[in-house]
Amino acid sequence: MISIAKSSVDDFLDEAWKLSKPHPFDRRIRLFGMIGVEMSKFDGMVHLSDIRNFGKPRQGGATSVLKKLTTLADKHKVKIDGVAKVYDQRDGHMSTTKELVKWYRKSGFKIFSGSEEDGYRIEYSPK
């Protein structure tokens, strides 16, 4: 029998899965209450593809979930990467990529190259 060693990214994702539940219609999305998160293991990091608020905007839900994810990253010593780009223009939600980038920066992410049109590469390094 071949044994496959689990990585710290696997441990991160296992714990994140325990804190959330699958979206009923899209199994790629994990729900932390009304906040949907799409993330996966990629290149030795956690790749954050999407954070989407399915509830009332501007209630701090997404910020709370992002804090849980960065706390897990610190605990398991893994990086989180992704691209910050606004693509959903619903009323009350962040309306510009510039605003989204500012939110990620405030949450401890470094902002790298990109543009308003294509988004900006983001990365969180564990403390």
C-alpha cells in the first residue's frame, strides 16, 4: 500500500472544510454562513479564486471569513494567493477593483502587478 503524505496545504483545506459546508448548487464553493469561498491547492499554496457575499452587503461577513482563512494560513504556515478583481456589480457590494485591493491590503495581503481591468495578483504570507 502506498502512503501519500499530507501537506500543510491539505491540513489547511481540511480545517477550512470543517468550518464550512458545500454550496448546494456549486460544489466548488464552500459556504461560511452566507459567504461563499472558492479555493484550492495549487503550486504548494492555497489559491483563493473567489469570495462572494450571498447575504447582506457591508455587514463584515467577508472580512470575518478572510480573517479565518489568514489565521489558518498562519497556523499551517501556508501562503494564500489569488487575483483581486471585481466582477459582480450588485448594489452595496464593492464596485471597483481598487476598493477590493484596498480591502485585501488591509487584511495583510501584498499586492503585486496587475491592472484595474485584469485584476491584481495578491498574496498572503503566514506570520
